[in-house]
Amino acid sequence: MNLFPRKFKERTLVAQNRLEVLDEGSPMANTAPPGAAKARQQKGGLMMARKDGSSPAAGEASPAGATVPPLSTYIPSAGMDATLERSTDRPRKKVYLTTVRKEQPLKRYTRDLARSRDGQERRDKAKHGKEDADPVEECMTTASFNFILKDSTKKTRLERKTLAIKAVERMRTMHVPMDLETYNNLLALLVDSPDQDCAVRPFKLYEEMKDDCREGVLKPDLQTFSHLLQACERTGAFDKAFDLLSEMKLEFGLLPDTNMYNKLLGFCVLQRDEHRASSLFEEMKNGKVQPNVHTYNSLMNVFAENPAELLAQMFDDMIRQNIPPNRRTYNTLMRSCQRQGDYDKAFKLFEELKAEPLEPDVVTYNILIDMCKERIDFLQGNASSGAAANPNRRNEEQQESRIKGVCMLASSLFNEMDEKEIRPNTFTYNALMGVLARCADLRIFTVFHSMKEDAEEEEKDRHKLQVLLDNGDLMDSEGALMLAGLGDNTNGNGILMDDKSGAALRGHYQRLLIGDDYLARQSAFGVKPDITTYHTLLTAAERMGKAETAYELFDEMKEHGIQPDVVTYIKMMGVCCLNKETDRAYDLFQEASEKMVVPDIELYNAFVNVLAEAGDPEVFDSFQRFTTDRTNNLKPNADTYGALLDVCHLTKDIERARSVVDDMQARGLVPTITTYNKLMMVFVAANDPAIREIFDMLKQRNDPGPNLETYTILLAFYSARADPQCLHLFEDMKKTGIDPDCRVFNIMLQYCAKLRDDVVRAKKKSLKFFFELKLRELTPDIDTYNALMEVFAVTGDPLIFKVFEEMIENSIVPNKTTFSTLIKEKKGLDMLRKAGEKGLLDPHPDAIEEGGLIPPD
């Protein structure tokens, strides 16, 4: 039987003579490398190159008379392969085939055609089996185990944990002793576990280690306890960390180094444990352990809520010891200024930071932008901490100008972040939008659009990175660093970190663990609109009167899977008040109940406010149903009754207002001074002199006693009626220790303007009130000057010119009331013309033109 057909022998001969069998479509079918023709002639091969260096085509006779068969001739058939497989009784003859590939025409590939496929599979399986061999099973000595444990840095965290568990089990099975290096390597791997095993396994291993210590085999070192403290850090077991510190010192005679003290001080920061932090710092000084910048940073964070002078003292101590501050130092000091409401000092520190060779980070800018938001609250008199701004000390125009300045500052800080390529996070966007919302600035919607674009880009980046992690192209620790923008390959741009990125978010999660969510959000990674984002946008839409925009945002919020909470529905009730949409308010209240959002009394009060704004009598029926519904455990409070009194004010219903207060007392609620002030407003609306009875009752009880608002309401009532009791009430207010504000003085000036029968007395009284206002360092507003104009216009007093001059000096623009007050009096009109001739109206041409109050000559 002929096992090797003729054509196969020809192909074999070609292969043995190292002659390339080329594909007809190959780029080398008609070409050959330089010198190839000569080499072929010398070897006497079947293929001879032409003089021009090309090869004969398939089937074409060569110069030597041989015919080159096509490539398909050399491909063995299936039957031939079967014949080769059956020929196991004779020695296998090596048969090689050398080929080229189209993509690499100059590279040769040689393979043995006679090698059986089964043999190849066995060799491949053996090869893969060797690669997949478990290195733990090959270890026999302590040193070999230490080597594989230490050489596992390129594995994922889960693989490292598995490796550690396998190593422990095998060492126990084979009775291989563990030395200090083994224990430290195992602790390092178990502490970095991606699951909750880090809360148990490291400490179990430490207990086994202590058994070896008692036998005198080994003794733990600082690295051992450092790993254990890291396990405490990851699990929030801070008290256990301090127990380990005592054990380390008492049982093993080890003294902590600077890094270990810093880690323990970090635990004190998270627990706000000032006493323990002070003890640790004193222990460092007594043990002559040199503190560093991280020591002082942690110490300042522990005492961050103390007066700023204490932190300044620590900062000075750092400088005296030649310890240069870092970025975290300045961030800590600025955050302290934020707590203390020291706006100017925070920005001074910011300038000092930039003067140093340091760069601010996202936390730095978040602190400053958030302070801009708080500054606007201060200017508007809505500050929640610190001294609230007194609106009487600045007129409306000045206040508006300062608020716009703060808004511009926040915007410039955000733009500066972009210039420095510092990527904002969710907190940054929310803080900036909070500033714009307080200013009713339309740019808030542009910022929100940018926020959504950033969120989409980051989502794409996270997806790309996750693909790399899933494909094994990145270790999970490396991927986490890239997500955090901390890796070497991110060029500072950084794909921001999501909630599953691991160790770099440890501090973030610890702050959440202890409830310090504000600082956690301030330093968190990533951009994604959250419920705070939408609350801010809803507030802005309400302030701008954009009800439809608010409804669209509310729907968008739910479409993105953000579930509305009680605060959301309360804000939506405020939006309903814009157009007095009682039906929509009712639907929202029902929706809140159906979606398992437990309605609280604040939400119900917001719903009642919508009905009150609309003056809807249905509010009383709704209140009756609410109070008799036994399915809810809610009870009306003072704000609920206040909303009912607002309805009575609109309807001028005194009897219902009295019944509301009686019902409030019957339910065991004590009416507040705000309640009585609202009740008095009902009497004002009805023009009922019985208002004095309520005031006298408050004076007698003195709990609650009349406040500034109470006096203001009654003074306005008497002033409108030109009642002389206005003067007595004003003096009584000052005797009780209540300082009048600018509104009160304006009311008194308006009272003087109504004394038309005695213009001399009116002028004298008005000047007295005006000078007293100045003496109390209150800033007059447009209503103050308009009241003075009304007093002087009757007689055409030249003091009108002085009023205009002072308005110019205080940058107060006359309004329509100013000019109409002068025009309705003949002498006042003459004085207005003369004021124009004196140029006192030149700074305000727009106001005059707008009012159209000065007719042409």
C-alpha cells in the first residue's frame, strides 16, 4: 500500500528544500525577497525565480522545465489524514509545511503536518493544565508560602482573599509552621477582602497568632497591628482599635509610630472624640514621637466645631515646628470658618492656599461655593446659623446688589474649577444651583443641563472601565484608582468613582456610617442628579413663578427613578400656590399617600396653605375631615391653625377666626404670638377697632407678650385712621424694650403725613422720627423718603430738595409713588419742576420717563 502519493511526495520535497508554497492571491505570489532567485538555483529546487525576481505562476513551466502545481495540490485530504492516523505501527516521519500570511508576507510559519490531532490536543491540555495548576498545592515550605502570598499583588481582591484562605488551610494540613512574615502577608490579604470577611477573618487569624506568641515562637510587630487597625477602619470597629492599642503596648511592649497615631487620630475624627484625641497627642509628645502634617490635620478635624481660635493655635504650632501645611489643612480651616460663619476669613485662607505651592481641590471649591449660598441666606435674613442679617440696616437695592455680587463670585469659582481641570461632583452642582435658586437666576437651568451632560459622560466612562475589569484587562484595585481619578494613566482628568469602587471611598462610607453625610457628600466622587438637585430646581421654579417648569421637573425626577419624598411634595404645594391650583394640590396630596410617602403635618399644612391662598372655604371642611379621620395619627399644630386664620383674613371673617383660636385651645395647643398676630390681621382687614382687645389681652398675659410684629400691626391700623393713639403706642413700644425697625418709622412718618390740619406739627414730628431713625443707625428705604415727600409736598417745603439729594447719595431711585405724591399737590408739583431744573432728577431719567409724570411745557 502506497502511503505517500506522488503529489504528497512532491509537496514534502518542496518543504524539505525550504521552498515556499505561496497562495495565488498572496502579495508574494509574483514577488520574492532580494537574493531569493539565486538561493533557489543553488538548492536545485523545483521552483526557479525569473531574472526579474518574480516566481512562475501556478501551472506555468519554470525555466528548468518543471511545472509548479497550484497550492490546492499540496493540501492533504481527509482520507490521507485518516491514513496517517492509522499508521501507528511504523515510525512517524516528520513532514513540515512552510507558509506565509497575507498580513505578514515576510514572516514564515512552519508546522508538522504528520502530527496527529489527538496528540496535539493532549499536549495542549497538558500545557493548559500546567498553567492552571494551583501554586498553593506546590508549596511545601514556609518560605514558598511567603513568596506566593507576597507575589499576589496583580490578582484581584477576591482572588487574593481566596489565595489567603487556601494557604492557611494547606499549611495547617501539611503542618507547615507560620512565621511573622506569613501572618503579616495573610493579614494584608484578608483585610483587603471585598466582602464582610474583613470584619472576622483577620481577628481570628490574630488570635491564632497569639497562641504562637505564647509559645514563644514569634512576636507581632507594628506591621501586624497596622493591618489590624486597617480592619477596624474598614468595619467601623473603632473601640476595638483602641483595645488593640492597649494590648500592643501592655502585652508586647510595642510603641506606636507616627503613622499609627495618625490612624488612631483619624478614628477620633470620625467619632468626634476630643478627649481621646487629646490623650493620644499628649502621649505622642511624651513618647517623643514626631507629629507630621497628617497628625495636625486629624487633630484640627477632631476640634473642628470648637471656636476658630483653637484651630488657629494648632495651625501656628505647626508652623513653629516647621511642618508645612497641605491642602487638607487649609480645607479643614476653611470648613471651620464655614461653621463659624466667617465668610471673609475663609476666602483669605483660600488666597493663602493659592499663594503656597498647593492646588485647591473639589472639596476646597465646594466649601467656598456652599458658603456663598449661606452668605445669601445671611443677606436675606434667612441664616440658619450665626447672626442673621438685619434687613433694616440696608435698603432693598443695596441688598440686591450684594446678593448679585455673591452670585457672581460663586459662578467665577465654578469657572475657575473648569480652568484648573478640577472636575465638579454632585455637591458642587447642587451648591451652585442653590446659589442661583436664591437669586432666582435663570442660569440655574443651564447649569442643570451641564450637570446632566457630565453625568452621561461619566456613565459611559464607568461602562468602558467595567468592560475592562470584566475582561480581566485591569485589576479591580487599578480600576478603582482610575475611577477615582487617582491612577497614573488618568492624566489628572480622572474617571470618577461610583459606589462600588472600593477602598478609595472608605472615608466616604465611614462618614455615612456615623451619620456625617454632609461632609461625605462634599468630598464624594461622581456627578449624578439626586433628590437635592431636584429640590433646588423646584425651589428656583417657584421663586421665578415657573409653575409649568416645576411640573416638568417633577415628572422628570420620577422618570429617572428618584422617588419624591415629603419635602418634594411640600415644595410642589408651594408651586400650586402660584396659580392657586387647589385641584392639583389635592391630587398631589393623594399621590403622596398612595405612594407610601407618609404625609406628615408639614405636608398637610402646605396643602392647607394652597387652599388658604385661594381663599377656598373648602379648607374648613377639609380640616374637619382631617381631624376626624382616625386612620392617621397626625395632629394639627400652630401652623395648621395659622393657615386657617389666613383664610379668615382673606374673607374678613372675624367670627370664624375666633372659633379657630378656640378650637386650637380646646385641643390643648397654646396659641403662639404668631397666632395672635394673624388673628389681629383679620381685624385689620375687617377694620374692626376690637383689635385693641386682643392687644390688651396679650399685654396682661405677657405669655406670650406682644412682639415687634404685634406693635407694627396695631401701629399701621391706627396710622391708617390718623388715630393719635399711634403716638402713645409708639412710646409704649420703646418703654417695653422693643426697638422699632425701619417699617415702624415709615408708619410713623405716614401718620405725620395725614396730619394735614396742622402741617407745622406734622413737619416737626416727621423730622423728629427721621432723625431718630438715623440715630438708631437704620438705613432709610424708598418708603421712608416717599413719606417725607408727602409731608413736605403740602406746603412745598424746600426740604424736598434735601430729600432728593440724600436719595442720590444713598443710590435710591425714585419710583412712581415718589412722583405721584408730589404731583397730586400743586405746590409739590412746582417743587418737582424746580428739582428737575437743579439737576436732582438727572440721575434718574428712566424713572421719570417710565412714570410719565412730568408733562411737557
